[in-house]
Amino acid sequence: MPRVRLLDLTIDLDRQLVERGGDRLDVSGLSFRLLACLVERGDRVVTFDELIEAVWAPAVVNEETITQRVRLLRQALGDDARAPRYIRTVRSRGYQLGAPVIPELITPGRRRLAIWPALAAVGVLAVTALGASFLAREQKPTPSAEQQILERAHWYARMGQRDNNERALALYDRALHEAPDDVEALAGASRTRAARTCLYNGGTDDARDALRIAGRAVAVGSDNAHAWTALGYARDCLGDIGGAITAYEAAVRLDPDDDATRSSAAYLYQEQGRLADALHANMDMRGDPARVRYRDVQLAREYELLGFVTQAGQRYKQVFELAPDNVFGNIGWPAYLFAHGRFDEARAAVADARQRDTARPELAQLDGELALRRGDKVAAANAFAEAHALRPDASLPETLALLYASRPIGGEVLNQRIIATRKALADDPWPASRFELVWLLQASGDRRGAIAALDDAVAIGWRDAGYLRASPLFAPIAADPGFQEVIESIERRTRAEREWVLEAAWCPADLPCQRGSRAGALLQDPQALVVPRGAGRVQARSYRGSVTQGDAGLV
């Protein structure tokens, strides 16, 4: 059924076209996939869960995301939700076509030998509501009970959200009970445990269990890409940037079409300050980029750090508006507004994000910083305390809560914390972790030490000068000439990365590209995951609870 009619619409499923009276309508991407899903199911009500699985998986979305996409599709079709012709809402269940779909007759002159069987098929379909399913589907063998458990576990894991992650974990554990050496079950059990830490504010014990299980998956199936991805994700959630990158890159070598893992590696390149490498990896998608979780937020962040501020803002805003359950989109847009001095808008965006049931310590911390900017120390203290409560085993939120409490730490307690933080940072590869030491040294009056710690953050990858300028957490050193030198160091480094991007053959179309130079040619190898201009530079294992994404495309 490659071409069908829905009232006055002609829908070409193969070519992904929608026409009315010979005029092509602007229906593409997610909107077309949504329409095609409804068409393929004929006159049946398509539930929210079915739509998520068919159109969005493995992206994390909720019913509000679907509702917004249906609204966009209706606008493109000229449909009215109050008196729908093409798509009707079935309250609390999902959506349904407003009329039966009718397969088009074969165009004269094309495959004429098949015309009469096709007409007979049309006659049968017309009697049975026309178009409820595809003709002659290939019959697949019935999966075993274990396969069914794994398929269902994969389905829940792709859905995202805490409850679905727990359902998936329980099913993976059930599969392991039946087959302890099943690599797919081991990888899934590891990923869902790591997600507890990375996505759902769980403690590090879950990530450590995930690391142990992933290690077994790799031992059993060293040639299995999913096992290596699970190992990378567990290391990622434990803060081991170098180890995570090594495992992610091993997975992509085994399966070059694994876009989700490539995107996860890209996030870590970004954290190392390798912005051109990160953007290159995220542009090198082999499948549908829309199906890679959090990639849009990553692209926005890479654009922002590279200095493409307008393009970054457009991407952040789109994710924030169209994907209200995107954990990192709900952080990214308010943080972008904050870093660019749009504080009232940032405060409104934080308030909106807080209503979306995607609580994260980063969002609470940003709320505290906004409170400090407007002079509300009580609100700031409460927000920092909330961030600490969300991640009680993370050091950085705890330090902020202690420094901005009604009775902040000082004296010997402060000195001991500085000593402990210096020791912990010796094996910590995350640039933002250095901020904890900056704030502690500021509180002790050691401005030179604070600036040195900030410079160290830049040396290992921090590239967001806008945040440093905007945040009141750096106010004690902001007027120091050394602080300005740190800002200038960031700008020099990002300028070099920006030039690499603009001169590369893969430079994104929405940037002011200058292709064709020697510099750009060095980043064109289609066989490489990325050009390893800084690979292996950071090899450490630690977890300090810094502002990290922890999950770019996985689970």
C-alpha cells in the first residue's frame, strides 16, 4: 500500500509525500512518521504507547510531546482539532484517522501485469474498511519466551523515564535468571542500573553494579558492540571519561552504525574541550538522527561553546518547547539563557522546567544562582540544599549547600574540606569539578589559588566563558585580572576549534562554513569515529558529582 487516499489527501508512504489537489504539503520528519503510523493502522485507535514506540523510540517523550506533534501535523494538513477531518483525538487513549484510507489504483503503464490482482485486492479491502494493514507481510517465527522478555525489556528501556527503566531492569534480571551468560541481557541489566545513577539521581552503588555486570558482558561477548557500550556507559556514569571513551569507541568500531554510542562519545569529547571532534561525531550519523536521544541538546551545546549563539538558542528552545520530558533539554535552555545574561527569561524557564517532573541537581543549582543574582540569599540556600538532597553522595552540591547555609562553614572545617577536595581532584577528569575547589578557596580568601583552580578547569576542557561571566558564584574573583586571563584563554581555544569546524567538509549547513582549506581536510576521514586530536589525554576514574550529562544517547 505505497500510495493511499485519505479524503482529499494523497499520501505516498514510500516517497514520504503528502499532496492535496496536486500541491505538496509541508509534512516531513516526525510529522510524516506520525501520519504514516496512523495510516498503517487503518481505522484502529493508536495508543500513546504505540505512537511512542513507532515514531519516537528510543527517544524519551511523553503524551505532551505527542500532543504537540499532532498539533503541528494538523496545522500542516489544514485540520481543525475542534472539528477534525483527518485526525481525531480519542480521549485518554490516543489518536485515530477521521476516515478510512483507500489504496490508490496502479497508475496505467506501470506493472500492467499486476493490475487485475491489485483491483481484486482493492475490492476486498474496501469491504473490510480498506487499509487496516499491509498485504502479504512476511511471517516471522514465533520468538522464544526468553526473546520475548528481552524484547519487552528493550522496549521499556527505550521509553525512558524512571518507572519504565525499573520495569526494564526487572525484565533483564529475569532474563539473566534463565540465562546468566546472555550478553544482551547482561548489557541491558548494566545499562538500566547505570541509568539510575546518570538519569534518575541514584547513588554510585548502582553504577558500580553496572560496571561489574558490563565487565562480565564484555568477558562473555568481547565482539558484541552492546556489551562495550554498556561498559562505556557504566564508566561514564562513574565519571571515568577516558575509560568511557575507550569503551564507546570499541563499540563503534564493532558496529559503525551505532549512532547512539557515537553520540555518547561525542558528549565526552565536548567535556574534554574537543569541540570540533564532538560536533563531527554528532554530524556523522548513519541512521535517523532524530532517534538518538539527547543529540539535539548536544548539538545546541556544541554550537553554543563554539560561539554560534543564535543557532544554539534556536536548537535549545525547540527541544525545550517540543520535548518537555527531555531531562537535559530542561536544563540546557535555562542555562543558555542564564549564560547569555537573559536572567528574567532564565528564571521563567527554570520555573517551567521544575513543573515537568525531571528534577536534577543542575536545575536546582541554577535556580540558586539566579536567586543570588537578585539578592535572595535565603532562596539560594534552599535551592543549593535541594541540589544536595537530590545527589547526597555528590561532593559539589554539598559544598555549595555548606558555603551558602545560614551558618556557612569556615575555619578548620573549611581548610579540611579544601584539603580533601584537592586530593579528590587529583584523579578527577571532569572540568566542572574544579569549581568546587574555586568556591572553597574563594571562601578562604585565597583568590590566587581560586584562579589557578579555574585555570586548571580550562586546561582540561572547560569552554563556557559565558557561564563564568554570568554566575555570581565567581563574584569574589570576577574583577581580578587573572579571571579575565582565564576568559581570554577560553576564547583563544574555542576560536581555534571554531575555525576547524567552519573549514571542514562536514561543516553543518546552518553555519557560515568556509570549506576547502587544508585544516578542514584533516577532519574529513569518513572511516574514523573522530580525528583523535586530543584522544587519551584524560584517563582518570572518579566521581565528584559535577554538572554532567552522563547519558547522551543510551538506554
